[in-house]
Amino acid sequence: MRRTRDFYKQLLLFGICVIFIGFGLKAYLKKRREYASLKVEASRKIASEAEAKKNFETLEKQKIKKLCESLELPGSGVAPFHVSPEERKKVLALFHDSKRLLIQWLGTHPLQTSQETLGAMVERVANLKVVIPPSNEEPDLKWRGIGVHTQEGPNQEFLRLGNGFIKLTLDNPVRAQFELTRLLAQAWAPCEFMNEKVNPWSGLLRCLGLEEQVCNEWTYSEAGWAVSSVLAAHLSPPGCELPMMAKKRKCLDPLLGDGGKVQ
């Protein structure tokens, strides 16, 4: 009998031990699952923070635009150069679109000048003609990839494009349109308003630290180049940022604003 009682006692103790071990194992497994869940959550959080950081850095890089560099494709030189009807059509399409952009901008951003002067500005751009390819009298343009704005008399203004400029139009039409808009906008150079009571570009030039200059044939006007570059970069973005616009943004806001008069 005693052995039987001892046997039941041992069996009972064994059962109790098994129960405690079961509870302990269950608690252990629960902790393991919680730990694994926390670990996964922590990994996700780290990955999310890393992705957020990456996205932030990408956005910051996008804000920092690449600065524009000089871009000129060489012309054909003395070699024969032919412009096909299709190539001419592409150049003319960009040329007329640049005209439209400038005239449209002037209509929504009236300068501080007379209505007569504003009308003359529209007329000058509207009457500008483009010459492609350059004639034999312009050997420099046969070698170059630039365009030049020339005034040869009343209502006789031309944009003469070098052979290389035709290549630029085909290879990089975005940059070509920027350059065309800049050439057209030189018709509105500050020196053209020297006889006005108030030069409409005076405020911009003062902010940029430039002086108004008298227009002279075949001379470089830093003020005229600055005004035409600002307008072209705003109306026909070249895909990069002009160094001048990166440094002098506060000077440009009144000019490129939402239609208020430029002071």
C-alpha cells in the first residue's frame, strides 16, 4: 500500500512539474514572439527612417540645380553646309515660340514705361527675322555655334544663326530655345531706353550692380546680356540655373513675379 501511495505522490509531483514547465515554456515562447515582433518593428522603423533620409537627400539635391555652362557646337567651317527643309522648320518653330513667349510676358508684366514704348517693344520682337544658314559675308558664323542679333536699319533687325546652332537645335532643342529667346530679348536691352524718362530696367540693374550703357554696334553690353538672360531663363528654362540667378534671386522676384509692375 505504501509503495502505491508513494507512486501516486511521485506521479502527482511529476504532473505538477510538467504543468509548471508547460507554463514556463508558454511564457518563454510568448516572450520570444514579442521580442521577434519588436525586432521586426525596429527593423521596419530603421528602414523607414533610412528611406525618409534618402528621399530628403534626393529632394535637397533636386533643389540644387546644376549651374549653366557655356554650350556651343562647332560649325562646318569651309565645308559645305546644307539645312534641310525639316531642319529649317524646327528652327523656325522654336524661333516663333520664343517670340510668342516674350510678347505674352510683356502683356502680363507691364514695365514702368509709356504705352507707346510698350507697343514699340512688341513691334520690334514681332518684326525680327531669322537668317539661316549664314551668308558667305559672315565667315565667323560658319565656324561658330552661336547666334548674333544685328540691327541694320529701321525695321531691319535679324538673328543670324551659325551653322553649329542648327546642330544645337537638333541635339538639344531646350537649350536652343533658351538661346533664341535670349537673342530676341536683346531687342529690349536697357540701352534702348536711354531716351526714356525712366529706364524700365533701372531697378534690376541697380540690384545686379550693373550700369546702364549706350547702345553701340558690335559692342558687348553686360546690362543687355543680363536682362536678356534673365528673361530667357524664366520663359525658356535651359535645364540648368544661371549663376547670376542663383546669386541674385531677390533682384529677380519683382521682374518675374505674378504680373505686378516692375519698378
